[in-house]
Amino acid sequence: MTRINLSDLTIKKVHELLQNGDLSARELLEFYAENIKKYEKDTHAFLELFDDAYQQAGRVDKQIKSGKEIPLLAGIPLAVKDNILIKNRKCSAGSRILENFTAPYDAAVISKLKNEGVVFVGRTNMDEFAMGSSTENSAFGPTKNPYDSTRVPGGSSGGSAAAVARQFCLGALGSDTGGSLRQPAAFCGVVGLKPTYGAVSRYGLIALGSSLDQIGPLAKSVEDAEIIFNVIRGKDKMDSTTVDSKIVSLCEIPRSGKNSKIKNFTLGVPKEFFEMNGENKELDRGVVAAMENSIAVLNKTGCVVKQISLPAFEYAVETYYIIMSAEASSNLARYDGIKYGFSAKGENLLEVYMKSRENGLGDEPRRRVLTGTYVLSAGYYDEYYGMAQNVRNFMRAALVDKFKEVDVILSPTTPTLPFKIGEKADDPVAMYLSDIFDGGANLTGIPAMSLPAGFAKVENGKELPAGVQLMAPWFCEERLFECGKLLEISN
Amino acid sequence: MINKEEISKLSSLARIEIPTEEIGQVQEHLSKVVDFISKIKKAPVKEGADEPEHRNVLREDGNANEAGKYSPDLLGQAPELEKGYVKVKKVLK
């Protein structure tokens, strides 16, 4: 057995090694297990490591020995966010109220990955019910940034992003309601893809905001993210928002380059993302440098980068927090201490509800349920929820127009570099602004991908990753992959 | 600023008990959030911006799965059972 450098591995490389018999799936898993043993204590990416991982790998090895052609993802170690159901495994969504909940069935994405022969290494830490941007809201303690353990890995899919960055696995699944794949990807220096709304089934995903939620991959490279996405996407009768994969592969909006002299992409950079709402204008210098560097790289490859204006997006975060909280207050109503999960004692039924939810839910879920209840309550509905739906339609219409001018939109993924643990813990609004560039893709349904765009030096000489985000029209994920690869090679 | 009465009304609507000693903090945090989202009142909105097309996707009427197939697994997670039913505290006084 040859020594393998995990950081060089890609899904395609591993596939070849496995198929040719140069490496067994069990040996591969051992390499990752070594890393987990060394670094997990300082990272806390996992809530549970699966005891049957070697058995899963063994099954793939058997297939290879019997001379079978194995699928591309067979034997690939992946981690799964703790809000995606794996049959007979615990699934807690990072919450006390589901601490002992055992999944009675496989999520649609898990069935698909099981069919490929993926090796699931464990379930990863997350902000409770995917509510947060730092994993500090996990009921089971925060995950730490792989580049600086005093800083956050982002969230809510922070455990998955940190696990990929730390080489605990080759890729991971996460979910994204308002940036929860992309923001941690940026903070951990990996690739995170939020697919188009309707591209991937959410059957078996613990819901946060049902008109916003998508499952997507976290990976070390654009190619790996693309491979995982192509396996998990497609129509599923258990999620009626999903679309036929034949349609999914068709991007209806033509690329500008196809009928013009421009060989490559035309990218738009929205000026509102730099001067939003008169506040939070100050992008970290490291983030600005990542943007400038990306623009230079794309210019060199023949892309045209131009400034665009999207005034409808100035209120994206406000709109997002109204709609998400409203939907969360409804989705979380099911956690009542009666059917499953944590249950508090009470004198009567109402007291059981009230106390179970008081003690089972953490501060942020309680806050969002209360906020959602507020914006939906009589007298406020039109002012908040109704208004937010109008803005949302306005944003969508603005994008339909804008994508006639540009093929892809480029922006920073986050306004800052990874922040310190505890830094924003007492100010919910400051935390919300960490996703200022991300919620727009969820509100409008377009696909968006964050990818690493270099490192920035901070105090004490440490280097932290910075990310940029690409956004494409509905079901044009291929455009993200193509453009992402252009950026990736040069970075 | 959201007042204490409003907090207590929300608490009862949302079925989340808020202990007296935490009301102040909940009030403070929630007020910050509401102040923040209230800025949406200034957002530019075009009247009648196109709504995305929605259509219903319904399955054939009938049993989605064999009756009772998942019952033991699902009931097994309930905090209290009696004779195959989920047991709750009395509803009426």
C-alpha cells in the first residue's frame, strides 16, 4: 500500500485507485480515520462517527474484488449534516429536542448515495435547526474553524465544511436556507453549492424554511461538488417541488457568448452588494482582495466583468428573515413533546407543549419562532410577510431581466473573514448580516456556489480563507461549474 | 420596543413558555430583530411584480404505503404510549 496524500485526492482519482485495486476502500477510510483521530478534538466537526463505516467500505471492496465496475461514488467517504435522515441513525438537527430521535427512513439523497456505495463516516455538527451562521447555536457545542480554532467555521453547515477542510472525508452534504452551505464553505476554504430550488429532493431533510431549503454538496473542488450534485439531483415523488432531471439539465436562458465575440462568460458584479442599505458597507480587506483577484483571473481567461445594479436586493436580508422566520414558526410547531423527541412533564396538555418547547429548543430557534409568530399575527401580516413576498417577487423579476445581460453574477460570499467564537453571540442581527450576500439566491431560487478565492493575513500572522460566490439562472448549475473551474485553476 | 404584554401574547401563540427572569432579554433581542426587519417598509416595490408560476403537484389518491408499515417505528419514538396509542395529558379541566 502506497502512502497517499489526502489533500491531492479527488473523487475521480480515488475512483481510479479503487477500481484498479491500488487502494481499497477500507485502507482509504483508515487514512481519514487517522486524521479524525489527530484533529477532531480541536475541531468538533462531528456529533457522531458511524461505527459501521468499515463495514460499508468492506462491501465496496467485495464488489471490486468480484470484478464489478463500481459507480463513481462507491467507497467515497462522505459526512452528512445532522439534519438529513439516515435510517436507524440518530438525527438531532443540533437540537436537544431531537437529541434521541432515530430516523425511521432514509432521506431521498441518502438513498441515492447508498445506491452508489458511498461510505458515510458520520453526522456533522450544525447550528440548531440550521439557524445560525457559526455553529455556535448547536446544542452540543461549537465547531472550530480549521484554520484558527478561536474562530467559527461558519454555519449552519459548519461541521460539514470543517470536516471537508480538515480532510476527515472527501466531501459532505449540507443544507442551505439562506447561505448555510456557502458561508461555511467560504470560512473553511472549500466549495459549497446551493442548487436551484427544485433540483434536489428535500424528502428526509428536517425543514427550516420550506420555500428556501435546498440540500447541496461541500467538496474540495468544483469537479467533486459537480459529481455529488449530479447523483443527488432529480425529480422525487416525495418532494413535489422537484423537477424532472431532463428539465434540470436544460438551462433556458442563452449564454451571451454563444452569439457574440466574447468567448467566455459575461459576469455581473452588483454594486448594491458593496453599498447595501447604507450600512455594513465595510467589506473586509481580505474579501475585497479575493474579489479583485477573481475579477482579474476571469478577465484574463476572456470573461467580461461589468458592474450591474440590483436595487431589489438591497432589502434581501430583511426579506429573508421575515419569510424564513414565518416558515420556521410553522415548521417547528411539530416539536411539541408529544409524538417524539424531548418531552417535559406538565399538569395538562398545554403545559407539556409550553415546557417541552421552552426546555427543548435553544435561544435562536425560540427567537425565530417568536419572530415568525409576530410577522404572521393579525395586524402585522401585510406590513411584514405580505411586503416581504412582494419584495421577493420584485427580486425575482429583476434577476430575470439581469440574466439577459450577464451569464453569471459574481459577489463576495461573506462580508468578513471568519469571525471569533463569541464575537456575535449577543447580537442576533450582527449574526444575520454574515449572510447578507447569500439569502437572495434562496429567495429567488437560483443556484449559487461559493468557492475559495485565496487567503488573507490577519493578526498574529495567521491566514484565513476568503470566498467568492457565483450565481447563475435557474437550473444553470453547469454554468457555475464551468465558470468555477476557470476561477479554480488560476487560484 | 416590543412590550411585555406583546411578548406574553407571542409566547402563548407560539406555545413557548418564557420564564419571568428571561422576559427582559427576549424583549431586548426580539426588539432588535423587529427593528431590523421593519426596514422592509422602505423597500422599493413595483406594483404587481410578476409572481412566479405555481401549480399543484398531486399524487393519485390512495394509500401512500402499506397500512401500519411504519407504525411500530414511529410510535416507538413517542414519550408515552398506551395500547398502541400516543398518550397525552388531559385536555379539558
